[in-house]
Amino acid sequence: MRSYKELPDDAGSNIIGQVTAQANRISKRLSSVKHTVAVMSGKGGVGKSAITANLATALSLMGYTVGIVDADINGPSIAKMMGVRNITLEYTKSGVLPAISLLGTKIISMDLLLSEDDAPVMWNAQTQKDAFTWRSTMEVSALREFIGDTEWGELDFLLLDLPPGSDRLPNVVELIPNLGGVVVITIPSEVSHLIVKKSITMARDILKVPIIGVVENMAFYVCKHCGEPEPLFSVQDISDYELNENTLGKIPFDPKFSLCNDSGTPYLSEYPDTPATKAITEIAQKIEKFFDT
């Protein structure tokens, strides 16, 4: 078990005095990044991180240079899904070299800083009363360092895999004022759709961040006998929930997704000819088109 103060290059002390310098570093790092995209969801369990990993893979296969910031500081999973969990980060005078997947995706994640698979991130406060405020402050500080201290180099896309909920997006917008857009992940669940509406309202109406579109994951499954799509959840179509946003696509459920997540091999590269791969590729193409228009 390790605390944040035990992590390399920790900025655990004198945070306020380092904010300006970090903001300048972030601006400099992102000057060579063409497009920044936050991937968020209203609730957990919708496959957001798996979609992020595979969107990055799709964009890479389309010829783009891609990076991922695992912004889920307390529940990181991108490193595992992208097969870089066991890579040791290298530190140079100018910053941290991100882990690089087999397809060239650059990745930074808290998971790469923990010594053991079951080691949680601990946020030490002076008292339990201060723990919530301290934890939030340190999470933002860690995210600031992830973006500002990593040598991203030239990137076409930098994807930020946010934790569930809408409360972390303001932190990202504060760090990246010119955030290119948001992709929102949901599933065919009334609860998920209702919470997603709150996330969209936060992004679009309060933070004024462009909504690239909504992705419905596990929208259906393909019958292995007849090849026809069948509903996985007994709820209405996503369009019935008046999200008032562009639907980027619907991804069918495929149990092989979970196997790929566990093995650290992106689904797209392992199963290039499936309905789910086709759907994700089309979503990536729509993201490409969003920034081209």
C-alpha cells in the first residue's frame, strides 16, 4: 500500500505554489496535441474505459497518433486494458515518458505508479474531517501532473478517460480550457440514460464544452444462430430519452470484450471483423469528422 507522497516526483506539498507553473507546463505540452477529447459516463459499469481503449485503437489504425490519460485516479484500468500494466515509466529531465502500447498509443495512468496490482492509492489528510477535501485536492494535483509532466510529443488525439459521474469534468475543463469535446457513454438502461442527461447538461449548458455525441454500449447482441440483433435490455431506444445530442453509434454486446480487457489486448485488434468492431470504427470516423468540420 502506497500513499501519493511516496510516488515519484510528488507535488504533495506546496500545491498552490506550483499551480501556475503546472498550468504553463500543461499549455506547453498540449501545444503539440491537435485534439483533446474527454470520455465520460453518467454512472459506472457502462464500459467507458473499454470504449476509450478501443476508440484509441481505432484512431491508431486510421493512421493517427493517439494518447490516453487515465483520469480515473482511484480506479485506473486503462493500463491493464492496453497491455502496458507491467511497463516501468522512465523519467527524464524534461518529464515522464508515457507507456506505449503495441499499436503506439501513449498512456499515463496511476496504475503505472503502483508497485502491486492490489495496491490502492492512499490520500493522507491531517484528520479524517479533512479527508474529503484533501482527497479532491490531491486528485486534481495528480491529474495536473499527468497532463503537464508527461512528454506526449506530437499527438493527433489525446483521450481522457474520466471516472464515472459528471463531477470530474469541471476539473478537466479547468486544466484544459480549450477541451475539444466530450464523448458520453451510456447503456440501454433508464437509470443510465437519466444520469447521462445530467452529465450532458453539465458539459453543454454549464461548462460550455462541445458534445461530440453519445455512444450507447451493449445496445443489443447478435444472435449466433440467425445473425439478427436482439435487445439486451428491455428499455426504449436511446432517442426516446430526449438527450438532444448526436448519437455517434450503438455498440453490440460481445462477451469477448471482457476477455480482451483481461488479456490487455484491445478488442479491435483481436477481432477486426465483428459487428462491435465495425460500430466502434464508425464512431471513431465520426469523431474524426467532428474535428474536420
